Amino acid sequence: MGWFGKLTFGTMGLLFGGPLGAIAGAAMGHMLVDKKAGFAGQATRAIPGPGIGQAEQAQAAYFVSLFSILGKMSKIDGVVTNDEIVVVQNFINGLPMEEREKQFARQVFNEAKDSRYEIEDFAYQLYQAIRNQPTLAVAFFDLLFKIAAADGKLHPAEETALKSIQNIFRISDRQYDDIKAVYFQELDKYYKILNCTPESSNNEIKSNYKKLVKDFHPDKIISKGLPEEFIDFAESRFREIQESYENIQKERNF
């Protein structure tokens, strides 16, 4: 990231402006006092070499808005889960960057998630940087769904935010549904089979599962002398119930 070495605390607001400038400046400020990050003394240094060009500005804006939006998304349901942190950490660790740049990404994430700004504030600024690259917008939107799916359920506040960003990024309903299906369609199906929702408690899921197993157990159906066709249906339903419970059990780790 050639642009990163040209940044100083004083240039953040001038480079980005608005919410991104505030978040980037705060993140850089924290890093400047952390000797382990390797930034000691940089606050008073001028921008080395040539200024930041237009392409580098776009890259920097994408980077800061990316981790700002991820930060807001992770906390939009009121709490940041360990699963969400792991998803973001794995994403950052997998990027081909130096450690100090990864540290900056983590700091931007942390500053944004607790900031007074709305997720839409960052989304609007990001869209200005990628509006001519619709593929990039879709790829980023996919990453947001991955964060939302980290705890295994789509919280209403998360879905509201995703719908809002969909409109800002001009992503079609078809694209939205296709991406959502990757992360949530199967789980939604499993919950419905057990007559539950993602908001149901573990105890409720277990109770419904036991009742359904009892109702659709092939031995019970046979004992009632029902037609063979119904027995086939019951056996198929019984397998679906077992599969659904096993997948939800694995997802919730109970």
C-alpha cells in the first residue's frame, strides 16, 4: 500500500474529510503513541516523497471505509461477538500487508465501531470511491454478509443496515438475495423445519426437536396402520428433522 507510508496524523482530515477523516485520524493518533507499531515521531514528519495521487486517495478511502463499515456492522446488533472478531481478524491476517498496516486496519475497526457515526455515513463515502467498480461493491457487500453471519443469525438491525447499504451501493435485489442465500438460506430452512426461528432459545429448539422426532418416528407411524405412502413421507421428514437439528446444534455449539 504505497499510500500508507505517505500518511501522517495531520493529513488524515485533508485527505478524506467527513467521518472517514475523523476515524482515520483517531486511528493514526492511537498508533503514533504505540511504539510497538513503529510510528514513533511520525506525527511531526512531513509527507515523504511525492504527494498522494488520485488513485492512491481512492485506495486509502476504500481501505478506511472498509474497516469502518466492518466495525459498525459488527456492533450494529448491540454487541460484538467473538465469532465476528475472528472473521475480521482472519480477513485482516490474510491480506498481503505489513504488520503496521494490519494494525492500522484493526485500529480503524475499533474506532469506527464505537463512534457516533452511522454505518451509512461510511457507506456513502466508500461508494464515492468505488462507484465505477460495481464488482468491487458486490465483493465488499458479500464480506458484510459474512460478518453478519458470523454468529449464525441475521439480526433485524443487521438486515436493516444491509438493505440500506444495498441501496447506497446500487446492488440489485437479485444480487442481494443470491448473496444472502450463501450465508443464511440453509440455516433458515433448518429452523423452519424445527418450527423455530434464529431467535429461538436452545431449550426451545431442543424441545421442538424432541416433539417432532416423536411425532414423525417411522415406528410410530407404522403402529398407526397408515398408508405406505405416508410412511415414506414420515421417513423423509424424520431425516430432515435429524439433519436440521444436527446442523443447528453444530452452528450453536450445544
